[in-house]
Amino acid sequence: MENEIVGQLNSDLGKNYIDRLYSIYTKLWEKKYGLKPVVSYPIVGKIAKELIEHFTEKQIAFLLIIYFEWKGASGSDRFIEKKLENSTHSIFLFKNEIDPIRAYTKNVLKIDLDKEDEIDEHIFNLLNKD
């Protein structure tokens, strides 16, 4: 993509970071549950604004992807998996689970969130996975 800003998602997903993260969240939600979510744009925007102070768009997108597959730090925690399913992967729980997901990403998946080219490949592959 021309004139891409480091850490920014493709502008085809939206005109600003909130649009782009909203797009990723709703796409993942629809893929998981088979229908479009009724999620408040301002709520996603509020959480995106808080997270963008600490992470790039691509890092947040990658962590969202992991969140939708999240089964706890062990990778098989049925309690966590059920909690997320019961909340239909609420954006609020994402914010609360972000540190364990980061730790899991680094220590179990061995993915460095600071290596943009590495997470780019994962974002593309995971978003396009059936």
C-alpha cells in the first residue's frame, strides 16, 4: 500500500483507525457467529482510543483475531472459552483480556508484536481463514 503509516491497517477497511478496528471486530464477530453484530460504534471507538495509546492498529487487529480464538493462556481453558462465548466476545472483555493475550502471543505463539511484517502475514491469513 502506498504511503502506508507504520502500524496502520489498510485504508480499504475505513477512513480512520476507529473505522478500521470496528471493521475488523465486526468481521470477526460475523465470521464467528454467522450474523452481523449490533455493536455500538461509539463503544468500540472508546475502547479503540484507549488501546491506540499503547498499540498500533495492526497490533490491536492481531490481538482481536487471537481473542476470537482465545481459550486462555493454557490454550485449553474451557472456563475462559465459555465466558467469551456466553458474552459473544464482547469488546469489553477484549480490553480486559488483552494482557493475557499479549503474554500468550509472545510466550506460547512466539510472535513478536513489534515485528510488523510478521503480524501482517498472520493478520492476512487469519482474516481470510474459513
